[in-house]
Amino acid sequence: MWVIPVSTMAKKEAIVIYPAPWVTHHASMVELANLLHIHQPSLYIHILVAAIPSQPLFSASASASSAITFNNLPTVDLHPPTTHLDTLHFDFIRLNIPNLRRSLLTISESYTLNAIIVDFFCSRSAFEVASDLDLPAYCFYTGAAGSLASLLYLPTLHNKFTQSFEDYRDLLVDIPGVPPILSSDMPSPILKRNEMYEIFLDISTCLTHLAGIILNTFEYMEPRAIKAIANGLCVPNSATRPLYCIGSFIANAAAGGGDGVPECLKWLDSQPSKSVVFLCFGSAGFFSMQQLMEIAVGLERSGHRFLWVVRNPPSENRNLGIDEEVDPDLISLLPLAFLDRTKDRGYLLKSWAPQTAVLSHDSIGGFVTHCGWNSVLEAVCAGVPMLAWPLYAEQRYNRVLMVEEMKIALPMEELETGLVCSTEVEKRVKDLMESKEGDWVKERIIAMKNAVRVAVNEGGSSRIAVAELFKSWKQK
Ligand code: UDP
């Protein structure tokens, strides 16, 4: 066992936060650091940054205080050209285990380390390093409690089914705390029994050995899933790890980057209240040219105002994480004269939007989202009803949670080919903005928005969970 050196001098108390090398995960964990700092300003927080050279964690390293510091881990020898992006990330995380261990030892020479909080995807690293160092390790899961339930339950499902989820047609999978899930809606990395699946099985096993799991969600939003996990239903054969539901916290809604107010926000100022549909699909949502055309036609026919973030169609290189982002040529990607015809009620953004600022603008009346968990939370905090259009990762699963369980979204339904046709876009946008069904979703999201405020204020469930988290590592 490696033992953290003990010094007789009083050291400052600190924790270490270790994000996974995806930009949105990194950003979430920086927000987590900011939140913990607000609740305990005397605590020093070291964020360990491990970035894949071709994928810098741009602009995500912003913190509220000098008590939060960023420590870059040394580079590791990674050979990307032939590896698939997802497995490449896990190779990278594994290769960084010695760096993580060395960093913890170095930090502990100057600080009393209370705990380490790692991204869910780094749970294997935490398991190996923290037990060596006798340090409580917590996992921060950047998704919904409902999707965590499926991952915790994976070893049980693994024993129950003999084939890949994708091989079962129309099978409903029962998972504690969530509605029945179609096998094809299970999180995409575990659809097929391959290397990724094995990695997730391993993570699931490691989780049962950690000191606790921290979630960016709150009780009112996911009561059934939270209860099922907390009561041990998802890990029937192991001790239940404590759950800390400390959300919802989101990135600051300032316009972000650059000087002055972005043009799109000025445009929103000139639109009527709750009249604009916002379409934005996360950090990795890309559409084929055909799909872009269908969206454009559907939006135009809906007759509603829109603010749409348009990206270039995907390319082979992007799959390997090689960023070749160039501004999309809107004229060639969209139907002939679309821009002219919609110029009075549509605004197109190339590649990226200041999403949190847009969502909190009064003119936004609906959000077409890829169902990434940060985006869902941002919409909830802004009280914006959603159309759920999943694209990758656990987003199809999230659609089920958002539509059937939380009732904060209407679904966007794709054809078997994956294409969402223009008539579906038109219909769903109208449903959200004009129909009774849309009104129910609006009512529900406003209730959710109010519940977030209650949860994060004095005496609220999330506030209590943060206090319990601090207490837990003190009791080690
Ligand atoms: N985001 C943004 N502008 C964009 C696209 C995304 O600011 O044009 C931000 C969004 O506000 C959210 C994050 O990127 O905080 C996306 O995270 P999410 O979990 O929704 O999806 P992911 O990108 O991880 O799939």
C-alpha cells in the first residue's frame, strides 16, 4: 500500500476532482467544483486535467475562485489513428492511472486530502488508486439517475440475457425505478456485447466499491429512480453506496466568451415572449445533408419562429476526434431560398450557440434537444419545454425518461432509417407550441423549474445532500 505522507504541520484541507477527457464532462466537473467551493470556501479544490492532445478542453477551465486550481497531467503516449474514438478515450484514461497516482501523492505533500471525486468513466482509475492511498473516492455521474440505474443494473441484466440488447427486437427491459425500456433504447455503448460493453460492466463493478455516487439531479425530478438506487434495488448483490443528489447546477447563464451581447440574443430581444423554438444538439450532434433539409422544410411549414444551430454534416475524421470544424455554408446545405423566405422569423447560428443564455431568454418558447443531460438540466432551470430528439450515447433512454417519466418533453419520432422527416418536425413543433399536450408539458416544466429553486435553497433536498457529502468524508 502507498501511504500518503503525514506531516506534523497543519495542512490546508483539499479534495481532488478528476474529470474524464470529454469537454462537456470537464465543464460539468468544473461547475461541481464551483458549487462545492460556494458551500465550503475554505476547501481547496484541485482539478486534474487530462486532455487528449487533438481534443483540447477549450474554455472549460474557468473557475470562480483561486481556491480552485487546475493541474495538467503529463501527456501520455497515445496512438490515435486507428482506434475508435470511444475506446481511445478509455485507453487514455487507463494510461493516465500512474499520473493520477503521482499527482495525488504530490498534492498530499502540501494538503490534507479529504477525498477524490472522479467522473463516472474514471471509476476504474479511482478504484485502483484510492484504495492504494486509503482515500475516499466518489464518482460523479454526469447523467440522469434513471440512466445510472441501467448501468448499476447492468451486471444483473448481463446474467439475465444471453445476447446483445440490439439483437432483441422490441424487447422491453425492466430496470428498477424507470419505465420499461425498449432494448433498442438502452444506452448505445452497451447495445452490443463488445469491448465498450465490457468496459461499462467493469465500471459498474468498480462503482460498488467507491465511497458514494454524486448526481446532478434532484429528488423532485427523478423520485422513483433515486429511491430505487438508494434502496439498493439496482445492485441486488452488493452493499448500496450512498447517493448524493446535489443538482441541478448548470453553467453560468452569462452569454459566454467575447465582448458584448451576442447578435442572436439581440435578435431574441426583438421577438415576442415565448415565441421562438430553439434547436441545438450538444457538442457532438451532426446531421446528414438530407436531415438538414428535412428540418428546414419542417420548420418553415410549422410557421413558428426559430433559432437553429446548424453544423456541417459529419465526416470520417470527426469520429477519430480530429477537429476540422469550418463554418457551414448555409446556402448550399439548406433548401433553395430558405434563408430569404424565413429571414423575418428565423435566425441561424453556425456551429455553436451560447445555449444557457439563449434558453434563459424570455422569447424562447420551446427547445428541440438531443437529450444530453446538461441540456435537459439547462432547459429545466430555464423552464423551457422540450422536443426530445436523441442522437447518441444514452439519449434514446433519456427520451423515455423525459417523455414518460418526467413528462417535460414531447417525443420526436424517427423512421427506421433514423431519419426524422419534415412532416414529423412540422407536427411536433406545432404540438409543442400550440396544442393541449404542449400546454401540459409547459405546466410540468414550470413546476420543475420551481422545484429546482426549492431543492437548492436553504433546507432543500440538494442543499442537504451537499452537507451530507461534506460530512461523509469527514467521518472517514
Ligand atoms: N452547448 C452550447 N452551445 C452549443 C452546443 C452545446 O453551449 O451550441 C453546451 C450546452 O449548453 C451544454 C453542453 O454544451 O452545457 C452540452 O452538454 P450535453 O450534456 O447536453 O450534451 P453532450 O454535448 O455532452 O452530448
